[in-house]
Amino acid sequence: MNLVSFNPLRTLGIPGITYIKPDHSFKEMKTLKAADCLLFPETWQTSFLAYGVKKPIFPSIETIQLGFSKIEMTRALMTVCPEHVPYTEILANTESNRTSVLETFPFPFVAKEVRNSMGRGVFLIQSEQDFIDYADKVDVLYVQEYLENDDRDLRVVVVGDEIITAYWRMGTSGAFLHNVSQGGDICFDFIPQEALDLVENVARELNINHAGFDVLFSNGKAYILEFNVLFGNQGIIERGISVESKIYEYLLRSVVPPYPTSPVTPLKGIS
């Protein structure tokens, strides 16, 4: 299989890879058009690769474009699973909208920057001054209800057409953020099937094929907070799983090259 990667760190060990710098795309058009699949393009590349070069892209164009902005992601989630999304308002940063937020949301509530990951750009708003400090540094107000939880959330990792692993991210008692990058611990025990079914359905509906979904349980109900396209791999490594192998298996199943390849038996469910 003839593959082109724009991100070598995400495709180490995958056979048949040619690496091209994203900025060199138009200089390497002949190579792109000869490829069977184009891997990990940057967001700005996706439209001309999909509609001009007309080659399969991995992750899918839906994954890349929805994952680029919490605004687009949240609106998509509200379309396919509204009952599993925290109450959210996305507003222009005007004085009237600032006033509306303070009148609508009781303290504490959550505010986010629309482009960030690994727990960065997420704020627990506990006072009017906290909100003013947040609003003064963003262009768009992204505000969610605060959900009570047990100092943990669930990371569910989707690669291709399967969930490859899931694990709890455990914060210290009273911690707001549970991300491993923010000091959270990992636990693989007692993963609720409800969360796996929810993520599987959402990934299928939106055609998301490379993402780490963050699921929070509050009062016994699962909520999808967001998903990250370029997710961390510490929990995956601890399970002895190779994301690159999973990607390659999926490409062999889903991308039809112009010559026969060796069959690969897909691994379903959590490894």
C-alpha cells in the first residue's frame, strides 16, 4: 500500500509511508495523486486533498474538521446526541451576552477556549470576576453547565472502526481537571458498557475514526465533553497497544489499493 503521511510522529512504523511536509503539498502533487491514502493532513489541507486530489484521507475529513474547533464539535454532538451533551451556550463576546451568561448560569460553571486540548483552556468559573477574566481574553464565549462527578472521567479511544481501549482518568479529591497531562491517574477497571455504546454510536454517526472521547458521568448519566483528534497515548501504551498497527489494519480493511494485499483479521472491541 502506497501511503503519504504529513505527520511522521503519528505514523512511525507503518509500512509504505512517504513523508511530505504539509507546506510542500503542491510541489509534491504527483506523489499525492499516486498515493492510496493521505495520512494526518493539517486542517487547512483537507478540502483540496479531498475534493481536488480526490484521495482517501485518514483521519476522516469529518474527524479533522470537527476536531479543529470546540464550537463545530459541540454543535455536531448536539445534533446526534443532545441528551448526552452538557447544557452549552456559544455566543459572540458582547457586553449583552456577558450579562446573559451571568444571568443564565449559576456558579460554578465551565468556560472554555474554543481551540485547546489536554485540559488547557478550560476554566471553572466560581465568581463574576473569574468570568470577566476569562471573557477578556477570548473572542467567543463558550460556556457549559458544571456537572457534579466523582473526580474522574473516562477516555474512550477510537481508531478506525473500533474502540481500541478505554480507561478512567482519576483526579485527586476535589480536582476539576482529570487529564493525565494535568496529573490524573489511569485506571482500566469497571468500564461502563453504556459509555462504550454511546461513543461507538456517535463515532459512527459523525464518521469519527481517530479520536479520544472524554466522557463524564454525572448523577448516573454519561455526557460527552469533547473528543481530541491528536490524543495522548500514555494509557494506550500501558495496555501494550500500538496505535500505528491499528491504523494500518484499518487502512488495509477500508482502502482498496490497485493490487492485492495480505488479509488482516480485524480486532474488535477493547484490547
